[in-house]
Amino acid sequence: MTEQTAYEFNALETKWRAYWQQNRTMKTPDPKPGDKTFYVLDMFPYPSGAGLHVGHPVGYLSTDIVARYKRMAGYKVLHPMGWDSFGLPAERYAMKTGVHPEVSTQANIANYKRQMDLLGLGYDWDREIQTSSPDYYHWTQFIFTRLYNAFYDADDDKARPISELPIPSEVEAAGKLAVQDYQDARRLVYYETAPVNWCAELGTILANEEVFDGKSEQGYEVIRVPLKQVKMRITAYAERLISDLDALDWPEGIKDSQRNWIGRSEGVQLRFKVQGSDLEVETFTTRVDTLGGVTFLAVAPEHELLDALTTDDQKAAVTAYRDEAARKSDLDRTKDAEKTGAPTGSYAINPVTGRAVPIFVADYVLPDYGTGAVMGVPAHDERDFAFANTYGLDIVPVIDPGADAPEREAVLAGQKCWTDDGVMLAAPDDSGLYQAGVRWRDAREAVADHLEAQGVGQRVISYNLRDWIFARQRYWGEPIPIIHWEDGTRTTVPEDQLPLALPHIDTYKPTGHGESPLARAEDWVEVTDPETGMKGRRDTNTMPQWAGSCWYYLRFKDPKNASAMVDPDLEKAWGMVDLYVGGAEHATLHLLYARFWHKVLFDLGLVSTKEPFQKLVNQGLLTSHAFKNARGIILPVDEVVEREDGTFVHEPSGNVVERVGAKMSKSLHNVVTPDDVVERFGADAFRVHMMFMGPVEAMREWETEKVSSALKFLRRVWRFATEGLANPSSEASKPVSLALTKLVLAVTEDLDNLRLNTGIAELMKFLNAVEGQPVSKAVLDQFITVLAPFVPFMAEELWEKAGHNPSVFDAQWPTANEADLDAAIEEIEVVVQEGGKRRATITLDPDADDQTVRDASLARLAEMGKPIDGVDMNRVIVVRDKKSGRVKLVNVPKLGE
């Protein structure tokens, strides 16, 4: 190979990066009427200081390949990238260093962009957005104000402006604060004092999903405290969030995660009167048929009636228990462990039996689920059974496991819990609600009817989903655009005064009294109404990091619009995201929150679709090797050496250790950056290796040295293409033409179905089939275009060498006719069965008629020594392919019978 034709990937890739940037090659014009559009999107990243490692681009490369292919196939393609740039890490960094979060965030973004360009990711950087930019969070605040000023109309099953909410005359007569309270009880955004996860070290509250074993992600203690919070009424959309999942092309596991998180249950809400008082404790149950077996009630430590329920002699014990529970996360309180509680001293009256049962406070009951109180049925609930045994409570069975159950006698004696199917024992206290022996489902309906008739219960649909606590006591986030006035009213910042920008502050440390660092910016916090002179205070909380990512896919459609969050025509033209790729860890956070916001925007007429993301794909995790010792502890890779015999030894201890796959992390020193890989092997080789490792959704284990195989393949491609372009044949041979047809058909299908690893395999098969044969210029042109989405740098260079103007991505994707393959087939192999069992194969003309097939089949069986005399030809069945009409197999009846 001459020096001129050597594959110098570093120089080649540097050249085309500069070209793409200078010529804005991947710029996406707005669609016109009649354009075919395709919107492909990555879940945009938080730009951390660590930059990208080789695991991050799995999804990015997948969408890049598809986007480039769709563009060449004639679609107007939207493939943007931006930054989820608000968030706690930048604020924590500012606390340590004094560097403003904006400064560190911009430095991180610049590094991420450099690495993405390094890999040839063809984003339209003209559409780049940052959630921390005032130009962007202007519209995040705008959406917030629309949600705040809306309510959910249950009759219309949609959100409507709060101005359309009818106000009862008696409420209106009571004054503006009464009206505000009435509206607040129905708004999609409202204020409520509720127990929250408070982390003093971080100076902010955390969502339940951000607390792990009673600690924050950073390992700081989290306790439960009551705090006035901004909440979003996502529960109003629970039914729609479940039902609309069915039409989405999402992984079933993600759909099930959302269904389970929302947790739809049909049951009965009923009230237990408290003995000796006017109090009532409300509970919800899906198994009201077990009401006769209730022997205690348990309320959450945060229950609003707990103080009133606690008798004087139990106050000290209950107070101590409540303080202890405040230091546990929701997960700690509900996971399988010893169930604890404390008696309140009060008793509830069972509405069916009339019996008095003790009321406990128990931390396994959560305030935000159901009613914050549960009825204890220890005979038929494992958790209640354990609790009853701990505190010596009665265990009263109401369901008979049946005579076939070995545990029956123990269950009826209250010695064992039964949670499976069964029939009812006699109704408690001869109430006649149901007969012994009826199915429990029938008894459930009878008891529900009784409770509704008595006015102490009603059938309801309940959800585990809780309203979204939306405020954070942080600086680096979107300011909440609400003003609290001295007369007790509150208003949103007028939309024409948005964005409400973050002020400059001197310290980012928490205030220590439940307010964010913004509270220190007094000139910003204190406001005066220019018309009335009334004084007010801006809300000092900021929005959670999820806010900006709830709607960013919309802004990409129209990122420079200063007068609207998105132009309605552009929103409609691009439609839903056709392909959305990101991690499965976002199933019940980002994906659920984004769907909620989108549905509100749809109800309010701001978007044209009911859902944001039509197809979702979760990219697989990429691991790197690490080492595990005999105790199961994962060890850093730089503390381990490999011996000549192939074993691995931990140098500090001298122990033999096992090599295992582990997630890349700085602590394990097994992080590999794309910078190093691209320097050694080139971006195109990195792309091929990463995608060839397996399906997009599959887990991968990274080994840097294996990228050399991809580079070796690309050197073969380069040699084949450059030599072919230097000496093209006048026309393609039949084998080459057929190989090209197979390539185009297969890769097109693979790209349409996101089978990128098999698409690369088809390129390898093509090269194996044609390498060393004369090829025409037309064949090479088509080969280069099929190659281009996978290896854009090499393809651009080859396209230029082929005499075309850049860019290859302006070329048309080749088409092929499957009939050409069929026409080229001269022989087909047909399976011969005897009595339904495979016996042989025969080779025939593809257009052979049934009689020819029968004769050939019997002749082959005769060669094998089978007796064919007297075979009924009508029983020799010829099976043909429905699509091509060609023979697939022939079945001969059992011979010799």
C-alpha cells in the first residue's frame, strides 16, 4: 500500500471534524408541509466534571447512526443535544471552592461537547439548550405558572385554567383568603405542610427516590421533618398515566415499573370510631372481607391525629418512638425487618364486630400512602402477623384455607398466617353479612355493601402514587416564580416579567432554617407591588433538577423562540419523539414526570399530542473489569497484577483474587475515557467496536485492546475501497451485484429495527464476499453510503475520493429490490419429511411444480432404501412459502404401512 492510500485515521478524523463544524453539516432546517420527519433523542446528560467515559456513548452512538441513516433516507431529522445543567453537584462544588456554579457548569459542558465531537456524534449544535440558561428556564417558569393557575376538572377529565373554577357563593363571601384556600385545594400546584426527607448537611429536602438506607446519595443523614412545601398534583393524572401506557412502544419492564409505581387499587375507604371520643380514623383496604379479623389499627408516626389519639400515660413512649422513626427512610420503614410500634392508649371500634381494638403508632405505616392508617389483620397479612406476635395481640382467622391445606389447623388456631385463596368462615358475631363457605370475593362485596349502607365506608379507587414534592432548598435551580404577599395572598410572577433570574449571592451554604441560600439575597427576595404598595417576598425555594428535563424535548423543536416555549406549527410538524434512548433508571422519575407535564400542556392546548415519547429504548450498561477477593470486596484494578499462569494477585495482601465485571467508577480506577481510545484506534473504530459488541439494550464489558479488531476491519475496508476507486471495473459482476443487494436490504432492515450489531455484521459479510474482486464505481458509491452512518469520518473521506462533493450525508440512501435476489437463485434446498420426521434434503429448481417435487422426494427416499411402491400421491404434501411461493418442505406419509 502506498503512503497516499494509508488509513491515517487521526489526520482524517481531524479534517472532517473541522469540516462539519465549519459547514454546519448536521444543521436541521425546520420542516415544511409534506416533509417526512423523524425525531430521535438521547436523554440529555448532566455535565459532571468527570466528563464522558466509554460507557456513556452507547446510546449516543446508537441514535447518531439511526439519525444519519434517516437523513439519507429522505427524512427531515431532528437529532439535538443539550444539558441538564442545574443540579446539586455544581452547588456542592461551589461551596467547596467558591467557583460559581455557572462557571464550573460551562467548563464541564465544553469538555462534554469536545468529547462528543471527538466521537463524530452529528448533533445540530445550533439547537443546543441548557436548562440553567435564563432563555430556557424562562419557559420552565412559564409552564410552572400555567400549572399553578390550573385545576383538574374531574368531570371533563382534564386540566382547566383556575379562572374557570366555579367558586361557591359562601366561599366568595368569606373573602379572598377563603377563595385562595378553596382554589389551593384544587390547584395542580399547591402548598402543603408535609413530612419530608430533610438533609441538614445538604441543606435541602430530598425525594423518596433520592434517599438510600436513611442517607443521601452522598452518605449524609436524612430525617423526616414537617415542612411547608410546593407540591404538584400528579395524582390527578394517575388513571391517564396508566391507561395511556398501552399505546406506547416501550419496554414492558418500564411500563410495569410505572404501573406498579402508580399502584392502582380498587377497595373501600372506611372509618373506625375512636372509643370515648368523637374522633374517627380513616383507612383504606382492598380486602374488606377480612374486616372481622381486625385486631388492631396502626397509624403512621406523622398521622395528623396521633397527638389526639395518644393518652397521657403513653405520651413519652410515643414521642420517643416518633423521634426514632424520623431518622428512617421510607425504604427502611417498609423493608422486611422487625415490625415495631408503640401503643397510643386509644381504642377503635370495629364497624362490623363492634369490638374495641388497640391503636398503635407503627413506622411501617407511611403517611403518604393510603390514609396513613391501616387495619391490622394478623391472620391474613404477614406484616400484621409479625406485629401481632411481637405485641401479644389477638389473631382471628376469617378465611378457611380448605381441607387440602396442610396448614389449615394452624391457621384456624391463629398460629399461622394464611394469605392464599380460600373460603370464608362464619361471619363474625352472627352478623349475617355472608355465609360460611362463600368465596372471599363474594364476601368482600357483601361487606362493602353493608359499610356503604351504614355510611361508614365507600368504594374508591386508590393509588400508591403520591403528589410530587417540587421545591428544593438550593441555589442552583430555577427560582419558583411565586410572590407571597403580606396580606396572606400569593400570586405568580406575571408571564411578561419572566424569566425570574437567579440573583448573585456570596455564599451557597444552606441557611440552616429550611430556606435556600436565596433567602440571603434580601434585595431580590423583598418586593413591593408598584400599584398597591403592598410588600411581599419571593419564594426562596428552587425547582428540582427534574423540572428542566420535563419538557426539554419540546424546546429542541424551536430553541431560539423568545416569544413562546415552542411555535405551535413546529410542535405539530415534529410531533412525538419517534425514538428516545436512555437509561432504565429513569422509569419512575424523569419519564413519569415528563408524561405528567406533557398531559397538562395537552389539556391546556399548548401541545398537540397526548404523550411525549412514542418509542423508548434502554441502552445496556457497559462494565469494565475489576477484581473481587474471597470476602466479595471489589478491589481497584491498579492494585492487582496478573501472573504468568493467568491468575490475579492483589499486591498489598498477596491474595489471589477473581476478575469480575464492574461498573466503571473512579474509586475502582477502571474508568476508560473515549479520548484515550480515539487517540489509539480512531473514532470510527471505537464506534464499530462499541456497536458490534451486542444489541443496544445488552450489557457490555469493556476491554480496550479489543478495539484493535475493529481497526483491523476498517483497514480492510479502506484498502478495498481506495483500490477499487483507483481501478474500478466497467461493470459489476453478478456475485458482486448480488452481495450489494443483500447488503442494502439487510442493513436497511437492521437500521429500521435498531439492530446495529447485525448491521455491522452485514458489512463484514459483504467485504468477505467481494474483497479481491473487480468492483464498479457505482457499487463503491453505494457501499460507501451504507457504510457512512457507522463510520462517518472514513465515509466522508472515501466519498470525496470517489469524486463527490461533501457531504456523503447529503447523498441518497440506496435502495434494492428483493426480487433481484430471488431471480438470481438457481437452486433451492427442500426438506423431505416422512411421517412428519425429517429424512433428507433435495436440490430443485426454485420454480419446480408440485409433481416434480413429489417425484424427486420419492426418488431420494428410494435411494435411501425406503419402500415407495404404491404411495398415494395425494398424501404427499408440498408446503410452499406464502410470500415467495417456493417450496419449503415436502411430507411423505409413513412408508411401509
